[in-house]
Amino acid sequence: MVGAALPLLRMDNQNWTIKTKPYDLRVRLFRFACLITRLAQFLQTRGRVAAVFSEQLLRSGTSAGANYEEADDGSSRRDRNAKRRIVLRELKETSFRLRVLRETGILMAVHDPVIEECAELVKIVATVIRKTRPDSPKSGGAVPAR
């Protein structure tokens, strides 16, 4: 998997376009983590404030994929969903910081695909959580009586 992802991520600083968006969320989160790693390297060249943000982005942006992988090891549906909620929180944190960097001019329009990918991942993970809640009719769980 790693070898297949690398050609898509070897982009110069002028092209941050995401060429393919795999259906497998695990692969997509892995590629996003690689993209965030590259972005963190770029931010290290943009001054002190950007360097601090790069460290925060690196933690939250890569943590999302790692936590999603860990969710499979959950001992129960409730445990898996709790870990997926952590993924969602990490993605939202990453999204917030990306938007701050964009608004302050540290990130530029060429970086918008990274911001958009993060927003899409937030929506996807939120949908996964919503559809697998124990009380969700689609998850096969019982719907509580009102």
C-alpha cells in the first residue's frame, strides 16, 4: 500500500491537488496523513508561527488515521464507535487549524485541496459514526422507546 500511495504524494509545492480518492477509508486516511506530513514540512519553511502550527497539524492530522486503524481492535461496537469519535475530533481539529492557516495567509489557494479533503473526511467519518451507532436503525441496534 505504501508504494502505491507515494507517486500520488510526490507533488511540488505548487500542486497540492489530490489525484485519486480511494473508496477504502483506511487508505484515504493514510494518504491524508502523508499529505499532512508533507504540509508540515512546507510549514517549517514559513516562519515561527507556521512551524508551531506544523507540529500541531502533524499530531492531529496523522492521529486520525492511526485511531481509525485502532478502532478495528475495539472490543465491542461501543468501543469501536468511541475510537471513531476520536477520529472525528482529530479531523475537526485539523480542519480548524488548516482554516486558520488559510485565513491568515500562511497557506495559499494552492493548499485548498488539502483543506477540502479534510472537510470531506469529517463528513465521511461523521456519517460512518451516525450509521453505526448502537441506536441507529441501519446498524441493527435497538431504537430506544420514546
